[in-house]
Amino acid sequence: MILYTGIVAWIISFDTYYALEDKEDDLKININSTAIMWGENAIKYARILHLFFYASLILIAILNKFSYIFLLVIILLLIVFIYQRKLINESKFLDAFKINNLVGIIVVLGFVIEITLLK
């Protein structure tokens, strides 16, 4: 349930970044998105959800007694988060959205390494 909740938060987060890219078009055709619903707070809420996802990964790692190698996964994710923040600050929302492919790959590889190679 922890992973599920974290992934839902992550999905809402990166979907918000995507929605920010075409917010003006959505307003014209009356589509409601989190970018519109949250208004000026959209970026802040998306970042909070993203960090919640990372916190859920840390909690899973603690509960399952993952090795310190998983800490490298978290560090890599935080580096990507900082880069993503830079993209968002430059209003490159589509690029910020696309970087989530890398986030997913890092997380999956981290779990694979922990579950198959280190246990």
C-alpha cells in the first residue's frame, strides 16, 4: 500500500507538469486539470507529491531492510529532482515531464538490484 500511494502521488505530480505545458489550451476548451485546479500552487503541490513518492521509497527501503546501495538510488533521484526543478523554473514543463522516464528507470533498477542481487 505504501508503494501504491507513492506511485499515485508521483503520477499526479508528473501529470501536473505535463498539464502546465498546455494550460492555456486547456482553459480555452474548458478541460479541468490539476494545473488549473491548483492555480499558482500547482508547481508547489506537484513537488510535494514528488517528494512524497521519494519518501515512500525510503520507507519501503527501511521496512524491508534494503542495503545502503539503495541510498544511491535515492541520491540519484534527488539529483534528477534538482535538475527537474531547474527545468520547471525555466518553464520547460514538457522536458520536466519527460525526465520522469529516468525516474522510473532508476527506481525499477534499484528494486531489481535489491531484490535479486542483494537478497
